[in-house]
Amino acid sequence: MTILFAFGMPGVMSSWGVAALHAAAREAFGDYAVISTDKLEDLRQHVQNRTKAHAVLVSQFPEAKLSELILRVNLPFMLFLEDPVDAVSYLARSTGQQDVGLIRAVSASLACLEPIAHASNALIMRRNDAGGRSGIDMLLKRIDEHLNIDLVPDQITNALLHLGMTASGKKLLVTPPKLEEAAATVIAGYAPPRKDGSELSEPLQRVIEEVLRPLEIGRGDNSRQSICWPRETFFSGDKPGESLEDSVDLTGGARCIIYGPYFHLPAGRWNAKLAFDIDEDCYGQIFTIEVHSGGTLGKVRIRPEGTGSFETTMRVDIVEPQIGIEVRFMMDSGAIEGRLSGWSIEWLRAA
């Protein structure tokens, strides 16, 4: 049984790359199964059932168990990567939305893909690298050679017909186009790379730089880069579902006043620095801060004295990057006055 593995971020590179893998599989196998899953158990069930002799597995958010298997068996696989700005832009066009949910999706993919990004059996195709260097024929041949599909020239030619080798009006191109030209003809919602994020709102661009840019795979040593989750990405406990305002009135009973943002981090040990300002004294109020991701990962209590800026730290072990992270900021008792602002979390990988 032959299974071709493809992993990748949401985006143009992944969309074209997966299409290329399917085109190659059609030529090589004829009939094959498609396993679109992030879970090891789904792959195991398919192998046990053996409904078809060959398969293509595609995943954007592989769970830790699936990544561990891929590394252990040492089979060749494809990894398609995208600039985080372009990934968010792609999702914005695909969904017609521009909100923090797009950041969550891309953070999940980056966090889940990081464990396999440095494997020797990975062939990485990054859009900004692959886009201008060679034609799609060479890109397809690299995929073919790495995955040991062994397409003959006629099969390569037939596969290219589904990958942008034909211009508008179904006219066959003489010279294989570059990736961007080909992708523009076969991918719905295509747009060229825009590192400035000009089609996105300014607030969303800022969040990309703070939350996603430090997670970018293969661009320098991100182990020393801090990741900031700013105030505007969290939710108000007093107004569930609404973004946290700059200033929070603490008057009222014991309750959760801040929660979210459900972003993702790669597996490993992290140090979290939680910072906030007390603008109006809450007179000995004790706050409990908890971090949850499939369970409680950390808990700390803090009792600020007076007004000013306060911070506390917490060490957190991320086990399953596929699960979003929720931080809860809670008041342990009621208050008759007090005001909080400037809430943020900074994450740094522990040594």
C-alpha cells in the first residue's frame, strides 16, 4: 500500500501543492483514496480497512500523535508553507471575514506543523521561494522524485494540464508557467503575495506581527522570539463574545473578567509573562489566572497593592498544539470599586 503524505498551512502554496499531489496520484495510481484528516486514528482505520490500494493524506493541523508517527517511520512527505500574512489573506478571501478567528486558524497550523518542519524526510516548498525560481514542471518533478512516485514524461505532461498549464480559453501554454501564474488560473480566491498585508485591516496586521510572525517556520531562530497576545484579542467576561475593552470596571461580584484568546503554541515548555495595570485601587483584591488547553496547564494568584503596573509569570507545558489555549483572569471576591487595563501576555520558550 502506498500513501503520499502532504502537510501545509492554509494558503496558495498548499492549495496548489495538494492539487499537484492529486494530479500525480491520478496518473500513477488511477484510483486512490483521499484521507483528509489530522488524527492518527483516522489513518490507522484506513490502513486496517484497506478500501483502496493507494491513498493521499492531507493535513493542515496534524495532532501530536500523527506528527510523532511521521517522524518515527521516516517516510518522505511534503510540507507546503506560506508567509503568515498571505495565509491570513487567503483565509480572509475564502471566508469573506476579517477577524481574529483567522489568526487562530493560522496559529494552529503553524503550531501543529513545527514538530515535522525540520525532519530530514520533509521536502519543504515555500511559496515565496518556489514562486519565481522555476516553472511548475520542475516543481512537480521535485514532488515526484521526493515521494518516489516515478511518473514517466507523458504522465508529467498530463498532470500539468490540471495545474495551470492551460491559459484562459483552454489554450495550452508552450512554456510551463511559474507558480504564481499557474496558481492564478486554478485556485479560487487567488491573490499575489502581499507582505504588507494591504488588503487586511490595520488591527489584524498588527496582531499578525505579534502573534504569528514569531511562529513562522524556517525563518531564523524563533526560539528566542517572544510572542505577544495583546489585549484586543481577548474577550470580556462581563460581555461574553465581545472583545475586551481597554478598561475593565471591577465593580461587582466574584467572576471571570477576561478569557481567551484560543490561540495555539507549539508543543514544549513556555514561560508566560502576564501583565496588567490597576488604574483604580481594588483594595486587596486577589486575582486568579489560569491557563487551560484540554485541561488546566497552570494557575497563579496575585494580589496587587495600590495602583500601577503589575505582572506575574507562569511556566506552562504545551502537549497538544492542536488544542487552543484559553487564559482566564478571575476575581476571587466581589469589589465595590476598582479598574483594570493594559492586559497582555508575552510568551517565550523556556530554556
